[in-house]
Amino acid sequence: MAEAIPQLLVNGIALGAAYALIALGFVLVINAVGAVNFAQGDLVMASGFAAVILAETLSAGFGDAVPALGLLVLPLTMLVMAGLGLLFSALAYAPLRGRPPVSIFISTIAVGLILHHAANAGFGPEPRIGPALLQADTLRFGSVVLSVQQIAVIGAAGLLIAGTGALLSRTQLGRRLRAVAQDPEIAEAMGINGARCVALTFMLAVALAGAAGALLSNQFFVAPGDGGLFMLKAYIAVTLGGWGRLDGAALAALLIGVFEVMMAAYVSYVAAEALLYGGLLLVLFFRPSGLLGETIQRRT
């Protein structure tokens, strides 16, 4: 069993990295509009189905001419979901801008339900499998065997997480997005178009959800009812990491992924879920601001 620990760790980090992409998008919207996007999980689910459709379309059109199908499907899925994020912003947020946050998160619940029922009507309740980033080969280091697909997922998610951090911290666009998130009135007074920045934030957040859905759809499949689970994991990661903290959410998501995989392997998945929720309660009891504190004081 000890020989399986490295692969379990890789599996856990891969799962946690996908969770981190979901959580990052979740935090971006919280910071930008001050309300929770309850459709984030269903957007991940929708992106999984988008990856399935894109893979089937490309396979039918090009056959074996596209050897690394998943590497092409991933950016295409993110592009499609970024467009959906713009539409989502226009329908679920823009008409309610200036209203109480409860109005916004109710509208996101409505969007999530629409996506859930649309996927169920269009694809049925059975899970579907998305494309792998790379062929399901393995790497062997002595007695340790690691999945190339899981390593590829970690690499792709890591690049996206690092790219998001660099965009927000080192570019003029990122500084504008952060300015609008921190104080929209002052940002507007400085000539920054707040509505445009919020729309771009939604595009980025939903694109990250798209990447997560594409990465998760291969190993864990995708079904219309998965949105609630993804949403819950993102919410837990954000709560544990510190409400509004991108780094805290990413770190907590990685820990959740490793914890789930290890506990499921050595005990059971049910026990892993129960202990995760128990750990969440303990953190909320002893450190309600999260493991890394919080950067904003509003909660919705």
C-alpha cells in the first residue's frame, strides 16, 4: 500500500488543483460584486459537457489528425466559457447592479438551475467522459508508477493559477480589476470603466470554471447533477482559506483534494466527506476568518 502513496498524492494534488480553479473564479466574483455566484458549480458542470461536445466534434471532423485532443479542447472550452461568462454578467448581474447582494445571488441560483435542467434535458442523467489532456500512459520510477494524465492536469492547472496571479498583480488590466473590486466608486472617479471590469472579471471567473470542468471531465466524468458538489467544494475552500483571499482559496482547495483522495483510499469516500465537513466546523469555531484571515469584511 505504501507504493501507492505517491500516486495517491498526485491524484489528490490534481483534484485539488482543479478545485483551486473553481475557487479562484468564485473569489474573483465575490471581490468584484460583493455577492456569491451560486452558479459557479453548474458552470463547471456545463464546461465539462462543452469539453465533451468539442472533443466529439473535433474527433468527427479530424479523426486521428489531432493526437493531443485534450490539449486543444482545454483552451477552446475556456474560450467558450469566457463568452458564456460575458453573457452571464449581462443577464445575471448588470440588470441588478446597485441592488442588494441578495438579488444578485438569487439570480445566479436561477442561472445555475437553468444550466442544470438544460444539461439534463440535452444529455440525460448519465455521466459522460471528456477528453484526456494526454494519452493515459504512465511513468515508472523504480516501484512507483505515476499517471501522465494526472501530472498533465497538475501542470495545466498550475500554469492557469500562476497566469491568473500574474494577470492580477503584474498587468495594467489586473490592477484595474483589483481597483474596481476594492473600491468601485474611487475607481470610477479615476476613469476606470467599472462595468467593463466587472464583465471581464466574470469572463475570467467562468473561463477558470471552464478549465476545471474540462480537466475534471476525464477522470471523474461529468453529469448534470455535479454542479452542487463543485459549488460546495469551492465554498468550503473559500471559507477555509479566508473569505476573499485568492491564495487562501487555492491553498485550501489543494488541501481538500489531497485529503479527499487519501481518506477515500484508506477509509472511504463517505468518511472523507464527513471528516471534511467536521474540519470545516472546527475551523469556523476556532478561526472564523479562515486559515489565512480575510481581506474583506463583507459577507453574503
